[in-house]
Amino acid sequence: MMFILCGVTAAAVLSFAWADDVMGCGGFIRAGVPINYSRVEVKLLTRQGSHKYQTEGAPNNGYYLIPLYDRGDYTLRVEPPAGWVFEPTAVDLHVDGVTDPCSTAQDIDFVFQGFSILGKVVSHGQAEGPAGVQVQLHDSQGHTLQTTHTGPGGGYAFSRILPGHYTLVATHPLWTLGCSSTSVTVTDDNGSPAKDLVVAGYDVRGEVFGEGDPVRGVHFVLASADAQAPPPQKGCDLEAPRGFKLPVGLRFLCAVTSGEDGQFVFPAVPPGSYHLLPFYQAERIAFDITPRQAHFSVLHSGHRFPDRFQVRGFSVSGWVRVSEAGPGVPQAEVFLDGSKVATTDETGAFHLENMKAGQYVLQVRAPSMTFDPFPVRVSPNTPELPAVVVSQFEVCGTIEGAARRIVIEGAQAPLAIVSDSSGKFCTFLRAGHYVLRPFVSKEEEGLRFVPSELTLDVPADKKPVFTRFRAEIQGQVSCLGECGSGLRVSLRIGSSPEETAEVQPDGSFRFTGLAVGQYWLWADCPDWCWEHEGGMPHTVDTAVSSVTLRQVGFRASITSSHATRVEAMHADGTSLNLDVPAGSSQHCLPKPGVYTLRPVGCHEFLEKELRFDTSRPAAIVFSVARHSLGGVVIADENVTDLVITATISGEPAIQVVPSAPTKHGGDRFLYRFNLMLAPGAAAELVPRSGRLLFSPPALPIVGGDDCADEVARFEGRIGLFVDGRVSPPLGGVQVVVRDLAGRQPLVTTQSDATGRFLVGPLDSESKYDVQASKEGYVLRPLDKLGHFEAFKYAEVRVSVSAAGQPLAGVLVSLSGAADYRNHSRTQRDGRVRFPDLSPGNYFLRAMMKEYRFTPPSKMLTIGEGATIELAITGERVAFSCLGWVSSVTGEAEPGVSLEALGEGRCQGHQEEALSDSQGAFRLRGLLPNCTYQLQLKSPGGPTTQVERAEPPRQQLHVTNSDLTDIRVIVFRHFNQLDVTGQVITDAKHLPGLKVRLVSEEAPEQALHTVSPGPGGFFVLPAMTRDGRAYCLQLDGAGGGSGS
């Protein structure tokens, strides 16, 4: 008998203790330009791709932190918004708890490389564009940075772009670019071009042949039914070929001519739907070409006509005209020998195609016209037919009244026609000059028509119209009060004498027997203001018309020595302002009654106010006494004690206070002041202020004949003062002011209880440095000299609880400016503190597997010396499986890797753990209401010293609590094994038997030889598990053997 024994040598595994402490894998999202860090996610994945955790960069500095509970192999991957580029994109980690970056608290940084520019090359007028257009990216200096080509739809992209201004340039060897360049500015996100790059037109090609040979000189006309279609931008003639007539409904765009090889090309046709019309004319004969018209479309590529154009036949053209030299008749139907063959276009032209030589009779039909039959001979020698001229034109008109007779003179004999019951009349007349007169019988004496006769040139543009006419004006005068008696209204037309009518007590007036025309009407009352000054125009074109002449006020005559504004106050308290020029002027006051007139403005008049009565108007005269003179003071500082003393000869001094200052020339202040001064009067102005020095110190002025805005100008400057402040208010701050040039001694002072201090005056020609200090405070200088911001160190205290109880072991991360970051775990009381913080913005996040926190993160603005208390509440959202890994003898097995794989609706969820030095393990993150299979991690993991577990899998049912006391029994790989056996035979044969162990590779050489004991049992010496095959041989005393 033979036994095959296989031995496998197990690899030794380094076993070490794994503490239950959570560690952090963290670092920074780094960027040399401003980006939104919170849009960048960092994910922790297993090597098999299972998602373990994800977070995003802190919005203030890009810091991220991922809690890690188990050692093993992981991948840390950055996932930014689409188009953002980082290096590296992922980092592989072998977390051993000792040497890896996470265990040694090294930063794992992801460095931002740039944004992307996403754009599109579109076809003209389209939302999409072609593929294959080259696009180059240029910097602001014009250097080419990247080159790419558009894909389907016209899209293109450039990556790794840093903020800046760029130019995109598109090119193509065949197509014409309308907008070949555009600019794009990249700031804090992907860039979008200011406008799309545009392909203005594509090449359209074809060829023309005649009887198998290429034809040169054939015109190809590009036209469109779209009235808005743009013509190609280049490479074709924008004028139609001579003799070419475009079909109705199409608009000419441009034309090209075939070459010696019969080829033609439109190099730049915009996208759209087109008609191509061939045209070939030689010796005034237009030959027919097939197809006569080709319809095609251009979208995102060039077009080549698959079939050739062929030259055939000839055509003749003609016109239907109003007269030999007159305009054409559009839409006239042309009949050839009784059959309709054409319709004239808008110019009156028509075309007869594929004609044969011969004699024909043309007949034409058109609305409101008659034509005589027109014989014509057609041949290649007569490509243009004589014009067909209208024989008679229909003339229609109207006359007021039914069955009226109208006499028409101008033909060989007068013609009379009668209107129908509606007054309409019609007749056909040959072209010429005619006179139409309504016939009035003796019985109708006194009946007049307008016009009495009408001259008409046929063909006529207007219809003759005759109407009866009698007219009068019934008017009304609207007065602000009583119109009174004696008011008359005048009427005049052209240069005719005036007519007048008396206004009745009710304000009405009347003019009768008026002819048609435009009249002027006005009321004869010069002391009143009227709505239409100078007369009201009125057109009489009806029998009775009405008009209203409206009074709008009362006229006041004012004479003033200077232009000014006058306030007119009515006795009822209402007022209005009148702009009165120098000299005499007329003004309109809206109400009857007494007005008080007061001049307002920069002048002071002798008459402070005058009265005007509309019932007894009298001239108003104002005479000036003094004028306003203005001046300015420009100072280096805003002061409140500025005053100007004006000393006028013969009068007491006047103190003039200027107006509130305004900004002037950046950081200076401008003050304005005014005083009244009689013409020729002299005064001296002296500005004064406790902090200002003035140039000049005094200024004499003399009153003029009018107001002036700026007769005096003063410059004021001050000695330098350092007006300092500590914010928030802080007393006892030691302040030192130092002359940077060293010409002045140091000046020291202290801030008062409000944080203010004042140093000066100092030499304004020197520059100074101000320093502040106080023990226990940081004083940061601000932009303004002498201003400081003071703050103490601050502290953040965080307490975390779950279900009302303190929660220990929560990893809390705090990051701030200048790469500050700190993360600590909460203690048994659920608390953690971050002391010694400078004022600024900080980002705080709490992390612990199996918990969701509220708030999950928070931006904190920490002020000087502040202590911020933050309470965070945790909610248990996942649970753990706790247990031991031991051998069959109960001995703890450290370093054994276990995994839990989700089943059913939780399929795809995986968690793993490693047993510690006591054999204990904890599988975290198991979702509630899920079922898992607990097993050794797949081969290739760290658990290579364990051969198998018993049972191989255990089913875990997770509800809403932890699973405890789960025991996993494992069996190790052993390097040695014992072999026992039994020889079954009669007991009398056992003393003569031997059992030999030999290698299968060398069966002749015995490795071990043993004799069976009582019952036939035998034991071989210990064997090494070396993976080789062995055989057992049984030798008998008589020399026989077996295996």
C-alpha cells in the first residue's frame, strides 16, 4: 500500500498589538490660487474599491481628516469637481500602525494643478458645431500653451489651466471662421469662453458638363427662400450674372463661375437650406441646364453635389408692361396658343423654356386690365420677345349719391357713365389724359361737388372721389373766470381778410359758409394767456366742426436788471417760480387774483417784494442792490471750527461759517462760503481755525456787477498729529512714535481707557513709525497709522453626547489659517478643548464611525480672548460586532484579519477588522436590519498564518444594538506532522514485518524504518511539511514487499 503525503510551508506573519485608538489620515488640499476647498472631496477606499469614508476640505484652508480604525491596505483618492486637476489623484497606503504616513501623523497633500476651459466651436446660427477644428490656447503674451481639436458637436477642452486671461484661436484648412478667436478669464472655477468660436461657412463644390466635356463659364447662383439667410462671406460675386432672373420666393445671395475643368466652389456657405440655380448665356441666348435647380442643406460640414450639372436646350424671355417704357405687370398669366405657359414675376418678366423655333400667338390676362392678342415669332435669334403692352385699364371711382352720371372727356368723343346704387362707377380706358365731371341737372341747381372736376391720367394711382360740401365752425371759449362782454374771436385762412365773431354769454361763437382749408383762430384779449399763443390752427374738412379756445392764465410784464428767479405767491397760499431774464419779459400766472412777487437767488434787490393784481395788470420792475460772492477753503483735514471773517469798509465785521465739507482731490476737504456785497464795495476776508494754517492769510475782494461762485480761494494745512486708537478699547497700551529718518527724538505715550491716544504736533515733512505693546495682548497694526487691533488668545471647548450621555473617543478636528490644524479625541466626559487660539476663522468637524453628528461641521469666527462652547450631538447609525479569535485549544490568536460581507439589500457593504494581541476584534460600521457573513479575509491578506476557521462562515443579524461574544475558532498552518498507521494481518505475522518510508522521487532509499507494535499500530518520526510526495512500503520476513 502507498500513502501520498503533501506538505505546505506556511509563511510567517509578523504579529503585533493593534490598539483600539482611532488614528487620523489627513493633510491639505493645496492650491497656489484661490479655490473653494469645500467642493473637493477626499475618499478612503479599500484596495478592492469598497468605500470606507469620505470628507471634504475645510473651507478656510483646505485641511481634511479621515478617521481610521483598522490597519490594512487602503487608497486615498481626491475627487474634485469635474475639470479640476490635482496631483496626485490617489495615494496607496499600507497602514501598519508604525511607519505609514497616517501612523506617523504625516500630511498627505493633494496639490491643485489647474482648472479646465470648456468651450464649443459652433456653426453660424447653430447650437452645435463640427468636429476636426483645431483650437489653440494662447496666454496674454500670445504664446501657444496647448492645442486640441473639436470633437462631435464642436466641443473642446483644455485642462491644467491656472487663473488668468487667455485667448482661444480656431483654424481649419477649408472652412471659413467667422469668429476665430475669443477670450476667456479663469478665476476660481472652470473657464467658459466669452463667446463661442464660429464657423461662418463651409465649402460647397460641384461640376458641370455638356455632352461629356467640362463646360467653362457656367454661372451658379446661390439663393435661399429664407429672407434672413446671410450671404457667404467670401469667394463669390455678390452681383447676379447679367440677364439672370431669380425665381419668385427666392433671395439672391451670390454667384460663382465654373472653371476650365468644369469645377465650381463656394468657399464659405453658412449653415442653412439653399437653392443652387445654374445659368449659362452665350450671344444673348439663355441655354437650359439640368437640373434647373438643386436644393441642398449645409449644417456642420462641406457639401459636394454627387451628380453633374448638364447643359441642354434654350429659353426666351419677355415682359408684360403697362406701356412700352412703363413698369412691368406682376402676376399676369401668359398663354401660348391657348395654353398657360408662364406667370410674370414682380417685374413683369416671364420665361419660356425648352422652346422650339416657330410662330406663336401670346395672350395675357391680368386683373383690371385687358390685352390684345400678340403674335410673335420665336427663334434662337430672338431670345428676348417684344413687350406685351396693356390695351385698356379699369378705372373705378365713387360719387356721393346713387345713379349719378359722370362725364369723361379726353377720348375721341365724351363718355358718360352712371354710378350704381352705392355711388360706385367703373369703366375701361386706354392710357391717356382725362377730365371727369359730375353732371348736375338744372333741377339740382345749388348742388356742389368737391371737386367740381377731376383730372385723371390713366393708368391712375388714385380712385376719383366726388363729395358734396357745406361747412361751418361751432366753437367755445373757455375762460378761467367770467369771459365778460365784448370778447371777440378772429378767423383767417391764408392771406384772406380776417373774420370776427362775438363770443356769446355762454362762451360760444360760430362761423358759417366756410370752404375746405386750414384756418387760424384766436381770441382778441392780449392781457390773457391762451393755450395756443399766436392762434390755433384748425382744418375744415367736414360740414360742421368744433373748436375750443382755452385761457390758461393772466399775462404779467416783468422788468429786471439781472436774471433771477421770482416766487409768485397767490393770495390763497399757492405759489409758482418764474425764471426772469435780464430786461423785460412776459410771464403767465395761472389764477385770477392778487400775487406777491419775491425775487429769489444770488441777488439781493431793492424791492424785497411787489404785488400784482390780474384784474388791474401793471408792469413789475426789480432793481438789484447786492450780489452773492463765493469762496472756497481747501484743507488737509476735516475741521469743525473754521470761520471766515469779512471786514467791509464802513460796516461791522461779519463772521461767515462755511458749508459742510466735501471730499476734494482724494483725501482733502473743500469748504464753500458766500457773502453779499454791493457792486464796487471792498472787503477783506480772513479764514481762521484752531488746527489749520492758511495761504494766503487774508484776501481783499471788490464787489462786481453780478454774482460769482469763487472770488476767493484759501489753502489750509495742519501740523501732523498721530490720532491713534486701539480696538476694541484698551487702556495702558505703551505707544512709541519714531521718526524714520532719525531727525526727531522718540515720543512715547499711553492709550486712555477708551483706547485713544494723540501724539503731536509733529513735523509734517517726516515719516513716522508707530508701535504699540501691552503684556498679554497681541496688537496688530491696521492700515491707518496709529490704529491697532488688540486681542487675547482664545479657546474652543467641545462637548459631544449621544442619547443624553457623554460620548468618548470622538475624533474632533479644528483647522484654521496659516496651516493651523489640531485633532483630538473626546475623553470619558465627552469633552475636548483647543486652547491658545489666535482670532480668526476656524473649521471644526466631529468624526466617529457608527455615528452621525449634529452639526456635522461648523465654521467658527473666534474673537479676541473669546471662549467658545460648542455642543455636538451624536446619533448612532451603525453598530459593531465584538468577539475573540482563538485556536481550538482556546489560545488567543492575534493578527487574524476578518471581514463581514453584506447580503440581500445590504449586498456590497463590507467591513473588516484585525484581532489584537488578546485575540479580540471589533467590526465597526454594521448597518441596522442587515445580515452579514463573517469569515476570514480572502487569501492574500495579512491572515496567511491561519489555514481555516471553523465554521468557515458565521451569519450575523444586526438589529439596533452591538453583537457581542462572537467567537471565531481558527486553525493554523503547521510545519511538521506525525504519521500513524496500522498493519492489518494475523498477529503471528507482525514480528517479521517492517514499515519503510521512502520518497516518491527515490523509492529505493528508505528514509525511516519502523516495526509495527501490538495490534499492528506504528508511528513514524515527525515529518516536515515540505510539499513533496512520499510512499510507505511494507517488507515481510520472507523477502516480499508491498507499498
